[in-house]
Amino acid sequence: MSAGAFPKGAQLEAQINRRRRQGVYLRLSFLGSLMLAILALLTLLANIINSAFGLVALENAVSPAALVEEIGLDPAGSALSDLSKDDLLLVLEGNINNNVGRRLEREQRFYSDSLVFETQTKWDEICAREVDRPAGCSGDVRGRDDVYALVVEQIVQPKALETWSLIDSVLHRSEIEAAAAVSYPDADLVFRSWLSMDFVTSPQSPKAEVAGVRTAVLGSLWIVLVTIVFSFPVGVAAAVYLEEYARDTRLNRLIQTNINNLAGVPSIIYGMLGLAIFVRVLETFTSGAFLGAVDGGVTANGRTVVSAGLTLGLLILPIIIINAQEAIRAVPQSLRSAGMALGATQWQTIRAHVLPNAVPGILTGAILAVARALGETAPLVVVGASTFITTDPSGPFAKFTALPIQIFQWTSRPQDEFRNIAAAAIIVLLIMLLALNATAIVLRNRYARRV
Amino acid sequence: MNPSAAATVEAIDLTRKPRPLEVLVQGSMFLAGMISILTTIGIVFVLGREALLFFQTDEVTLGEFFGSTTWEPQILEFGIWPLVRSTMMVSLIAVLVAVPLGLATAIYLSEYASERARGILKPILEVLAGIPTVVYGYFALTFMTPMLRSIFGVSIVEIFNVASAGIVVGILIIPLVSSMSEDALHAVPLSLREAAYGLGATKLEVSLRIVLPAALSGVTAAFVVSVSRAIGETMVVAIAAGASPRNWNLGKDGVLTTILNPFISGETMTGHIVRISGGDLSYNSIDYNSVFAIGLMLFLMTLGLNLLSRRFVARFREVYE
Amino acid sequence: MSDKQAFVRTTVSASASPDEQTLTSAVETRSLNVFYGSFRAVKDVDLTVYDNEITALIGSSGCGKSTLLRSFNRMNDLVAGARVDGEVLYHDRNIYDSDVDPVEVRRRIGMVFQKPNPFPKSIYDNVAWGAKVNGYRGNVDALVEEALGQAALWDEVKDKLDQSGYSLSGGQQQRLCIARTIAVKPEIILMDEPTSALDPVATLRIEELIQELKTKYTIVIVTHNMQQAARASDFTAFLNMDEDRAGRVVEFGKTGDIFTRPEHEETENYITGRFG
């Protein structure tokens, strides 16, 4: 035995206390790190909310009340926002010049059975063209909300002269009011929620005050639809193959390793793959040309919803496969044995016993993957999201924009009011993601209860 | 003779019957699995082909690409280093933020937190992981940058800067680091902890000196993956780091004032790809091809890091599973 | 190898009384070896299972009883890395011939597992599914009733056929699994320690049931419970591990003979509980 000695008495106590203190400090710093991460999350959310609501100094080119009065209605009784489609069109006819009107009508008609700005003969002539046939010839009709948005955008032309954040608006309201009265004597200082029903239902616009996310939301939904239709069946099939059929061969190991590696490839690389393959090589298919479905001016080459959806499909395919594999692996082996021992074929057993029991897990994984697709931006930029479209996507072969793209574009604009609508758009996106995640959680809980 | 013995005499047919449905199902599922292989081949082929076209032009050589510190397509200067510099800066800052915070979080969750606290805290981290990167970009530009500017001074911190992007990318990958590290810490057998406690070690000593070293290869894997993720991250840098390559000149420009200065702008590899391909890019132009050359480099870098991290994970699993 | 074959035959004929001369073989293995990867789990087995008799496979755990049992209906095919050498003759065909369809084999040679494993479906569907996938044409309701009746479960479940199979007790679940197997009208039923997860009362009911089933089916049962083997079987094969941990059949004969006058010391040691 060596001659050394351990501390005793007061010395020991001091040593132990020192070690305890160290423990407490570091424990606090571990907790602190975690809290910092959570703080970052809260700050991020607070920052968005802070921008999405607040005071605005608004100046209208024409007051809404004056427009209501103009068509012979009482502005006290009916607000502009409550007018019918016919009344709104009266306002529109009375206040914009014919050229603008015709342009709008060629984008999309106002009525299915009559024309407002164009003459019938001219309309028939331009719609008979082989090239440059306007989108309006397809027969889609603008809805009431759309006409209202046009009235606001073209005639009322509200302009945000300055915007304030939510925190400033609440804490320094009086200072802001005083400053605004001096700087913008003609403007109304109003508290505005940039996130509103109008914001959700209005199409894209170059003016932040009237812009909305309808085009982008519909674009996102179309893209995600294509993504699901492609990646869900393929992903589940691949997972079934790997878990149920694949023997331990070199090829099958390669497939598995490859899937794991694909899950780590940066999303922008998928965008480049999509650009080169779907947009360029497969242009005939992704542009819809092979169906003869190209409606003059509606699509532009292969930069369509299909290309975007397939690109995101490839992107989330590894995630769907890996999640589905886990779900399939969790199905007890005894069910497979029982099925096979009854003289069922392998596919009969898989279909009747393995898949039904793996479905909740597969769906949960797939929903989370779709949530990932819904928030992806970079690949869509590369595949070629349109920088500015105001018409709703009409189908898989339409040009597209998407909600994250819209957020990206608005964030990149220097003007404050675009920051505000970017924040509002982020809230819309987060709500969509929240809905998806909630669905996944409900599924997971239901599954957990059953097992 | 009993009845079933009689049945035995009657010949039965055990011969394999054609089952077209089985063959069809298995075949199509195999094809679904092959799509992943095709994807990889597609990526390698597409990036490789366009990059090859890029290097075959007279305007650029491999030597210039890897040797020059000027990226200015307008005057046909294609040196990758300005873009690599920004990418490296952003990744470095991101890792400096994410690894300590993520690891500390993992230690707390794995060693200290009660089951109930874990149940509350882990989903919060998952929320952090589920927020789209474009939202983080918004956060970087509208919160982190103004904050840095108010701390360090408007004259020092540019509106677009790699520090802000790097910090936010770091926040974005905290959940990745923490969940991978936690898995690694969790896999360390309880017996090892008990042995250390048995020798009179405190909880901290057990966590830091026993569990953490035992989980080291798993934690290293998390570190490597986080670098790969930071390099490939796109939207945050596209929004907040700057929209033009920061050319530099070793020898002329100060190392600290320019080359390693985190407060000045600088376009990263991913940021450049997004900006160039987001515009009206004509196919078969040198710009188009150059973007793919950058993409190829990006792909190889991240693939290399991911493979490296898998090796660490594999080594870790070998020991404890 | 051929010695062993001879040994098996002699054991039977030596003790055979006149009426047992009519024994016909249902399944016969010839120098059967089963491998998991490079590990040999079952070694040089020559064994005959007789029609309408209950054959018990006994032996200590890990000696390859279950593996041997699973090779009778090619369930080992489902285990990755499993490989079979030698022959398993059924209706004069080696079921491991390349042109034999394992699905056909399993339809005729059913299996009941160690732990009750009903499908997470209704009781009715549990019984009807096997018949449906095998293209049964006829009155499925009647078939379900018949199968449940044979499994001595009908009276207990006839009023709740649409309830989940999991709503039953462990013993009932196992009888449901037997009913499910019966419903596809197999010739042979393989049972892999069917009562090991059950309480004594449920075990007794299953044992009684096995006796009743004997009149219609050939039964092979793996058990590590020697009383069960002694009580419930007509023939017994004792398996033991070699030094290389491969299982082989040490002794096969009429159950009475095996338990009262085993020829091998190993058998005697096992039966009297001196090892294992």
C-alpha cells in the first residue's frame, strides 16, 4: 500500500464543498444553456408577433366612403368592404381607365357571361390567337373578394407612410401619435393587424398595404399535394421492400446506406437536381406540353408546380422511408409468423397485418416529412419559383410561388411594411405547420394508447 | 385405417404456382427502393456534368477555381475562396454557438432533468427544429443583426454580416446537436455511472469525467453533422449574410479586419447558388454551369462530413450495443 | 446416419403391437441440418412423424427443438440467414425442393406459437382470414363456427365474435390461435410450446384440446415440460446439444418407452432431472 493519505476533517469537508459547488455551478450552466435555447425560440416568436401587429400611418389616395357615395349609396350605412361584387365593379369601372381595365379582364374575366371593359368582338379575336392568348380566355371568373382587392389596390391605394412595432405601439403610443401628427398630417394613424382575413384571401401585390398570401398559400398546397402523391406511395413501398423483402445482399445494403446518406444532402442540392432534371430534361412532361394542356401564357417552360412538387418529393423521400421503416419494424414478428403459418403469401400477410399495424407510425412520419416540405424554400428558388404572380395556380402545370418563397421575397425588400407582411406570412406558415404537427401528435397518441 | 391416412394416399400438389401479384408487388417495391439510388446517381451526374462543362470552358481552370480569391463572374473571375471563406466563417460561428449549447443541453436532459421536465423540454426543442429556415433568416435580419449593431456599433457591424447569420444558424442546429448527443449519452450503460458513484464521485464528476468521455465518439458525430448542416444551410445566409461575394487578397487585406472579420458581409456558397439561380438564369451559360460547380463542391463537402459522422456513430454503437 | 435411421425404425417396431403396424408416416426428415449463418442449430436429424399421432419434441432450452419444428413447414425461411440441408419428406416430396411452394406447404402444415398471437382483429376475422386468403369457397360463418367449436372456444365467444381477439384471456387467445389454424384445414399442426405462457388451468384445457384434435390431425408439439410430454403425447423425441451446441435427436420412441425405459443415459439424465 502506498503511503499517501486522503484529506480528513476540515480538509475533507473543504474538498467536498468545493466539488459540490463546482457541481452546482455547472449544473446551472447546463440548465442555462437549455434556457438560452428556449429563450431563442421565444425571442424568435416574439420578434415575429412584434412585427405583425402595430401602428401604421396610413394615407388613402381616395377615401372609401367617397367611393361608396359615388355609386349612390350611403357611406354611413354600407362600408366599402361590405359591397356586393356588382357594386364593386361599378366603383372599379368609374375609377380606372379602360386600358387598365382591359388588362385586368384579360388576366381573368369579371363575369362568365358578359364583358366589362373589352368588347365582344375584340375578345373573340384575341382569344382566337395561336400565341399570346391571354389567361382570361380560359374562362375562370374573378370572385367578389378578388374584385374588392382590386378596388383597394387600384383606387383606394392605401399607403403606409411609416409602421411601428407592436411593443413600440403599446409602450410609446402617445409619442408616436405626436410624431405622426407632425410628420404625416394627412395620414390616419391606425392600429393594424397585418395578419387579417384580407391578408389571407388577397392575392399577391406589389403594394405591401394590399398584398396577401392567397396565391402563395394555394401554390404551397398544390406543391405539397404533388409531393405527397409522389413521395408517400414510393416511400412506403421502398420501406416495405427494405424491411420485408430485401435479403442481406450488397445491393440492398447499398440502397439502405444510400437512403441514410441522402437524408443528409443539403436541400439546395435537391433544387439543383430538380432544375436540371425536372425543369430542363423532362420539360415536355413537367410543362404539361405533352398533354397539350398549355394554355397560352399560363405556363412557362418546366418551372411548374409539378417540378417543384417532385423536387420536394425527392427531398423528403429518405425521411418518409426511414420513418416508415421504423414503423414497420415495430410491428411484432409474431403477426408475420402467424399470417405465413396459415398459408398466406408474403404480400397477403403484409397487406392484412403488417401495414395496418404500421399505418399510424407511417402516417406520423409522413406528416412530419410533409411539414418539412411545406417550409422548404431554397430548392424552390432554384427550381424557379416565379418572382411575381397574382393569379391562383390553376393546376399542376401552372407557374408557382409558395408561402416560404413569398416570405423570402418580402423579407429581402428594404421597406418596413414588407417586413410587417413577411411577419404576417410567417404566422400563416407557422399555423399551417402547427396544424400538421398537431395531427401527427394526435395520431401518435392514439397509436401509443392502442399498444 | 383412419380417414386421414386415406387422405395421405391421394396425391397433393405442392408445386410452386405462378403468383403474378406477388411478383408484381415485390418488383414495384424494389423499383421504389431503387429511386433512391437513381436520385444519388442523378445528383452526381447532374452536378458532375455541369461542373465538367464549366471547367471545359476557356474562361476557367481548376487552378483558378481553387487558387483565386476573386469571384466576379462579370469579368470571368471564378475563384471559389471568397464563397468558401464566408461559408467557413458562418459554419465556424454556428458550431461555436451550437456545440456548447447543444451539448450542455444534452447533458442536462440526459443526466439531470427529471422524466417530467424532459417531457416538457424535449418537445420545445423539437419545435425549434421544426421551424422553417426562412423564418430563421427573417429572425437573423430583423432581430440578430440590429442587436449586434446596437452592441458593437453601427459602424463596425454591416447590415448584412456573417456573424448574425452564423449565430442564427447555430441556434437552428442546437436541437440537432442536442438530440444526437443525448442519444449518445443515453447509450452509456448505467453500470458505468454506478461504478463511478461507488467510488465517491459527485454527479458532475460522473457526467463530465465518465459519461461524456464514454460517449465521446457519439458526441463527435453530432459535432461533425452540425458542421455539415451549417455548410449546407441556405436561407439564413441568403437573407442575412450578404448578396455579393467578398473578394479578398491575402497579404493586402488585413486578416482580422477583412478575412476573418465576422461583422462584414460575405456571400456563402449556398447563398450564391440561390441568388444566381433565383434570377433569370439562361441555361448553358457560364453562370449556370458555375453554380453547379459550386453545388458539386458543396455536395462533396457535406457528403464527406456525413460519412465521417457515420463512422463515429458506428464506432460508438460497436462499443455499447 | 443410416444407423440412426435404423435405430428409429427399430424402436418403433420393437414395441409395436399389431394394430400399430398401420402407422403411416406424415413427415419424415432425412439427415436434416439447419444452419443460422455458420452456426449449425440442428444436426443430422432422421425423424418420422406418424399420422394422427401426437409427437412431442423434448429437450433442454436452446437444443434446437423449435428450429427442428419450424423446419417442418419452412417457417425457417422467414429467418434471415437460415439454411436447411437434407430432406423433409411430406407426401413423398422433399418440401425443400426448389419447385415446392412454401405457401402450399404452410397451408397444409399449420403452426401454433409459443405466445398466443391473435391478429389485432375481431375474433371472427381471426378465424376467417386464413380461409379467405386461401380462397375458401363456401359458408365462412359455418367454417368459423366449426373451427371455434373444434377448438372448444365456440361457447365462450359465440356472442362476441366481433370483439377484438385481444379481449380474450391468454388461454382463450391460444385456443383462438388453434381455431385459426384449424380453419384452413391443415393435415398437420405444429405447436411450439403452446402452453408455456399460460397458467395451469389454461394449460390443462389446451392439453385436453390437443387430445381431441388428435383424431383429425397429426400433431407435433415442442415442450420443455416433461409431464406434458408424458401425459399428452404418443411419441417422444429427445433432443440434446452436442459440444458444438448443435441439436441432435438422441432418442425417439413411444412416449411410454422413453419415459419408463430410456435406452440412452443422456435421456435418462434429462428425464430424471439430473441436468438441463
